[in-house]
Amino acid sequence: MTEYEVPGPGASPDEIERVVVSLRRAAGTDPDRYLPELGHGLLRLGSLIATEPGRLDEAVDVLEEAAAVYRRLPEGHLHLAGLGIALQRKALALGFGFAERYEEARETAREAVEVWRRLVARGVEGSRAELAGALLVLGGRLADTGHHHEALDRITEAVEVRRLLVDRTDGTGRTELASALQELGVKLGEMGRQDEAVVHLRLALAVYRETAGAAGGRTVGDLGEHAMAAFAVGRTLIGLGRTGEARPYFAEAAALHAEIGAREPAAVAFFDHVFARHGYRVTYKGGILAWEKIRSAPETTSSPETATGPDTTGDPDTSARPDPAARPGAPGTPGTVGGASEGPGTPDRDDTADRAASASAARTGPTPRTAPAASDEDGPAPTGPTGRAAPGPAGPAAFERIDHLNAHGLALAHSGRPGLAVEPLTEALALARAAAVGSGLAGSLSLARTLHNLGLVQAWSGRRAEALEAVDEAVHLYRRRLGTAPGAVRPLLADSADSLGSRLAGLGRHRDALAPATEAVALFRQLAHADPDAYRGELARVLNNLSIRLCDADRHIEALAATEESLELHRDLHRDDPEAHLPGLAHALTNLALRRARLGRHEAVAAPTAEAVHLLRQPTRPRPGDDVTGLAESLAWLGWYLRRNGHPDAARDAERTARRLRRRAPKPGR
């Protein structure tokens, strides 16, 4: 083998890298001869190192270089295929490795799909199967950035392509179809369409069961796909309240988990990660149990039946979603981390409704201890577990306990432990429901505030459907009390309406999210008109969130207008107190750049980005609540966008600032 020949299968990354170094030199002097082999070597190298722990960032750079090489080559079928593979694997690596580069991952995946569409149109053998894989990757990256309806469209298209590829004679291609059906079922579940989700997940599971006795046995990856499908069916059934039906599916997933552990012990970490993400774990008896069930009943007393299915209802909006081709042992994938990927959304998603929710609780103070008696609009008194009337008006001690539990839950959530925060807030909710009986305004506000905070931490924990239910109830309670005490209720209702918009958007209901987001802006306009010093910042914040909702609904001109108004408010705030409002102004500037990019106004993107970078050069210390990570995410994407559109200097400055912000970002749990 010569120094320019890429080693075959089985070669180590170091061996391939040595050849790539030689090929880079050779391609510099004779590109026509050596560029094709350099592209091939870079693709092999990037795919290999993506599977090694801690090297995803390096893999992304190598795969980007491979894509750049293939773009320089004549547009033959082979070179286009190389470009498509490089882009697809880069999109996977970005999705796994970089929470701050979701938009770049999405656009890379979108380009990969377009490459494979061109190859399909040319009738290139094998291109349809690659297109299906690229569509699934794009669906995942669209979901990461909050484009749930478009994600559903792409995943559905992938399913249809996979159907066409199934060989009706020998069944070849059925397993790939099952994997796509599983993705479709999970996406439907995330969007609150559980009944449809169950249908597709059961179809996928049926295929996996049929292949269980296939000649030659199944790989660990095949077993993993089967286990995740069974777990997803069980989780979705629990979301529908059909716990009894869910138990056999949990038992099936647990048995497969045990088989995987016996064959490849290191692989079970991936599945344990997925289970834990949804609030479940494998018990010492080999069953799958909800964490809440484990806390309430020690494992040593669990019966075989309860060890394979929880008796409590889980959050119905998500299911286990291993990224396409990201199962343990799958070749050319970024490794075995992952599971249900629910990323924070697009870079401009400075969606600070959640932080504002807890800030609102602090601003408005504890629940008032005296209030008028309950009016008829509160409805009949709730009954206790035995059917007797619940206790009457609550005293100060009850409200103090509710306030303490709320504060404790929010403190846990802000320290990076939102899962632990659910328990004290659930306890607070039970007390608040009892205290609301006969306590008039005080009881209603205490209950609504607790619902709001519980929805907040449920959303942070990935329990989206439950979060929506809690915040929706809070909004209705506040609306009913707005006429009773407008001064006290209006800011609370405004915060909850803004949060309701975020919760609806998180479930892909973007058009439904517009109404509460618009309501929040209208309420904060009233508050800011009466007390500008107290509420201009809140108005700027919810205007930004409204712009995100409008963008999600493809109303980009209106989104830009809302962003521009938000920016002007941030400029006023920054003039009054530069240090306190510097992060807010920097966010507003990057959001303006992102809006203009979305509208294709390439030349207008550099100026607000440069202004944000200039502001962020000033020495400041991150304050509690500053979304440093989100700002870094926006700037990283803008750097990529500017470089792609002919602004290398502005791109370099944005990327350097993003890297500096990431180093300053607070670590989880601190």
C-alpha cells in the first residue's frame, strides 16, 4: 500500500489519518489526481472518529472538510454520493455533540436530503435508501429546532420511501421500514397524537418480533431497536391511561435489555440512559419501573407484576427515540449517546418565559394571608378521597408551607435538578387545592402560582404534556380572577399566558401558541404603560417570545417587526443601566440578525451580529438568569451563516465570541 492509498476496512483512525495528511499535501500540488482520494479518506476518518468518546467536535471538522473537497470535484454520481454521506454524518454528529449548533445541524441535514433527491432523480442505484435515511436525520434535526410539523412531514416521507423499498418476495427492507415507523410513532407521540402513535409503534414492533427467529440470529443493534419499540409502546399507552396494557410491553423491553446485557454488557448504558430520561429504571429483578414507584415502594417488596409496569401515569408526550442509525454498534454513527432527543430549539429561542415564571413569583411575593371569601365562580367545594368535603379556609401556616415548597422546588430546578423539583411542587399543589376551598382570592392565586411553577419544572424535565395541562389551568384561574383584582392578577396572567404559548409550541402546536403569546404582549403593554420602569423589560421579553411564535407559524415579516420592537426597548433599557441590560441587548441584536437571515436578507445580518460581538467584548460577569448558553448558540450559528454568505471576518468574530461565552456558561447543577 502506498502512502496515498486509504487503508481498507478494519484500519484504525490513526492509520487513516496518516494517509489523509499525505493526501492533503499531494492534493495541494495535483488536485485533479488526489482530491477524490482525499475526500474518501476524510469521509472514512470522520465517520470512524465520530464513534470514539470525546471526539465528536473533531469528527464534525473532518466531515466538513470532506464535504468541502467533494464540492470542489466535478458533479459525478460518485462525488455527489460522497457529499451526501459527509453531510448526513456531519448532521448526526452535530445533533449528538453540540447543543449549541442545532440550526447548523438542521441546515446540513437539509442539504444532505437535497443531494440524495438529485441522485434519486438520476436513477442512481441505492440512492432511495440513502434518501430515506437522510430524511430521518433531517426529521430529528427539525424536531431539535422546534419545527415539529415539518419534522413529521419528513419522517412520514421516509416511511413511504421505506415502504417502496421492501422486497415483497423475501421481505428485505422490512427492518428498515420498522425503524422508520418507530420514528414516526415517537414523533406523533411528542405532538400529543398518542392514539396514532400507538398504531405505528405496534406495526414497528410486529416486524421486530417476526425477525426474532431469523437465521443467523440478531445483532445487539437489532435487539436494541426491538427493546426501544416495546418501551415506546408501553410509555405511550401509559400516556393514554392504559397502564394494564402497558405492562407486557415493559416486560418485553426488560427481557431484551437483559439479553443485550448478557451479550454486550457495555451496551446497556445506552438503554439505561433512555429509560432514565423518561423517569424509568431497570430494577434488580430485571423489570422496568418508574422512579416515582421506586421511591414509594422499595425494590425488595416489588412483585414481579409491578416490576414490569408502573401503576402511575407517566408523561404522555414523549417516547424513547434513538436517533436513526444511532444504536449501539451501528457503523458510521456518532456513538451510543442519545435517546429521546428534545433539544432546546432554534438559536434565537431566547425563550425566557421559564425564567420569568420563577422571577414573577419572587416579584409578587408570597401568597397574601387575607382575602375576601370565595365567590360562586369558584364552583363546588372539592371532596377528599373518601367523598367528604375538603377542609375549609386555610390558615397562614398552610400558605406558608405552600410558599416554602414552591421556593424549594424552584431552587432545585434552577440548580439543574428539575426532575427532583417535581415532587415538592406536586406536594404544594395538593395543599394549594385544599387551601383554595373557601379562601377566595388568596386561595385562587396560591393554586394558580403553584400550577404555573409545576408546569415550569415539568417542562424542564421533558414532561411536556403535563406541563401544558398545569399551565393551562393556571391561565384559566388567573383569567377568572382578573376582574376581581386586576392590579395583582394582570402580571401573573401575563407571565402564565407567555408560558402557555411556550408549552403549546413545545408540543408542535405553533398556531395555537400564537393566541396566548399575543395575549401576554397585550397585558404587558398595559403594565408597561402604567409603570414603565417595572415592566419595559418584561414587554421586551414577551415581544421576543411572540416573534418566535410567529416565526414558528411561518409569519416571518410579523416576527421581524416584533423583534425590532423588542430591540428598541432593550436599547432604552441598556441606556438607563448598561451593565444590567447588556446581555438582553446582545440577545436582541442576535435575534434581529437571525430574523433577517430567515428572510434571506444576507447583507443585513452582519451589522447586528457585529454590534452584539462588540457589546460582549466588555468585561461582565454572568448574572443569574442570563442565558449565556443560548447567546453562544445564536452566535455560533450566525458565524456559520456569515461564513457561508461571504463574510469571513464577521464570521470569525462571532465564532470566537461564541467559544468564549461557552467557557463562561454556568455548568449544570451549579
